Amino acid sequence: MDFTQKHILGIDHLSVAEIDLILNTAANFKEINNRDIKKVPTLRGKTIINLFFEASTRTRTSFEIAGKRLSADTINISASASSVVKGETLEDTAMNLEAMHPDIIVMRHSASGAPHYLAKRLPRSSIINAGDGTHEHPSQALLDMMTIREHKGRLDGLKVAIVGDITHSRVVRSNLIGLTRMGADVRVAGPGTMIPPGIERLGATVCRSLNEALEGADVVMMLRIQLERQGKSLLPTLREYSRFFGLNPSNLALAKPDALVMHPGPMNRGVEISTSVADGPQSVILDQVENGVAVRMALLYLVGGANNDESTIQSSQSKGVTA
């Protein structure tokens, strides 16, 4: 199928067929990342701007690597290095950037809906949401789905436990929409102060305890407590949080023996996850990071106007080196 989406603003906008296409495209691109010369001419002549108003390591770096591996011209702009610090509005910043005719703007912003706001006002550029407030983080959910599918061979019918700061996590929202759409059973658990009202409407089953969420799970995804988004402390102490909601070898045994352990990063070792579990045999956390490059290559390729069939991707792979 052809990919007809101009923007990637969230998982909610993607059909099952479109998610499958993205994951299949990413699987094809992953081979490039393991070659000696990691570059193909697929997006040569395209310009990508990574516009990040929040700190990021994995997402920003992997989008930059993805663009360069597809031979696009990639420019990184952070809020601290932009005219936003001089009082320029988001819209003026983006309109000035679009006047330079970029093809794709990858954007992270602390305000929920900021990428949607730009998508309505910038007629030429495609917008990819790299995380907006507490709303969505579509590329993270897609790389999570890719990692699960690689290890389990499927998404439908799996029991996925997501544990931690559910209220403030955009990763949860995107994963809930994507995983349930693909047929998974998703449970969430966390302190009562970190479970938002109405989360069940997104398809989640709310568990009263960590042990209840872990029971028989195929996948366990731990989340960081996002103190920077809370405004006030929602916990007595981190020690207490770790006692009741931290993943360790003892409670991980409640999940299936081959359960995957995941984390979107950055991790707080000893708080939401023990080091022995994070570095243990069931952990696929570094696989998530690796797949992040492949998924972001697929997103840039699909919205970049390339001929979106599998043979074209494979042809680009076989040609290998660009300039």
C-alpha cells in the first residue's frame, strides 16, 4: 500500500495497515544499520530540521542518524540556540524555518498539541511529532511495537504491563493506542496519584498493584517518574515508590518466564527498575534503542515522498553507498 499521511502527529491517526507498513519498512531499513557503510541515497536532496524545545538524547540523536543514513541534509535546532529565548513565538519560529523550504520538521515540545498546531499552519513541510507534552510520542510506540514483534513474532493476543507514572507519560498514551489497535491486552499500574481518570477509555485495564499487572505478562514496560512534569511531589519518597512499584527479579518472576523487559529511557536504576533486571537476559532495552533508528528512518522515508513500496527500499539497500 502507499502511505498517504503527510504528517506523523500521533498513533491515533494511523490505521492497522499503516502501522504494519511502518514496521515492515523499518525492518527492511534495519539491515542498513548493520553494514560497514551505513548510507543509502533514498532521501538525497531532502532537508530535515530537528526542532527540539526539550532535552533529548535517544530521540534527537536517532532522528539525526536516521536522516543522515538516508542521505538527507539534517539540521538540529534546540530551544536554547533559537530565537525563542529572545521572545519569538513558536509560530514565527516555524514560519521562518519553512521559508527556507525544509521538507520535514521533526519537533519535540513541552506543550501538548504543538506539532498539530504547526501542521495546520505550515502548508509545505511535513511534521513529525517527537513528543508533545503529556500527549503522544508516536515514534517511541512504534519502536516498542517493532521490538516486541521481533522477539514475540506478533502483537495480537499478548499481555503487556505498563508500570509507573501513567499520568505524565506520553509514551503510555501512544503505546496504549497502538498496542490495543494491534490486538494486545494492555494493563497499567502505578500509584493512585499517577493513574489519570478515564485511562480505561484508551483500552487500558487498571491494576491495583504491580503484582497484579505482572501476573502472566508477556511484556513488562517500566516508566520513569517524571518529576519535571508533576509540578508537585505525588509520592512520599522514592524509596517507598521503589518498594511498591519497582521491578526486581523477585516480582518479575510473576510474569511469564520469557517475558520481555522494556523501558523507554532514561532509566532511574534502583527506583523503577533494578540493575540486575535492566541488564538481565530478559531486557530488550538496548534493542529498543537500536530499533529507534530503523523506525525513524522508516517515518522520514514514508513522509518524505519516496516511492513507498518494498522493492524500492530493497533497491536502495542494494545500491549501498552515496556520496
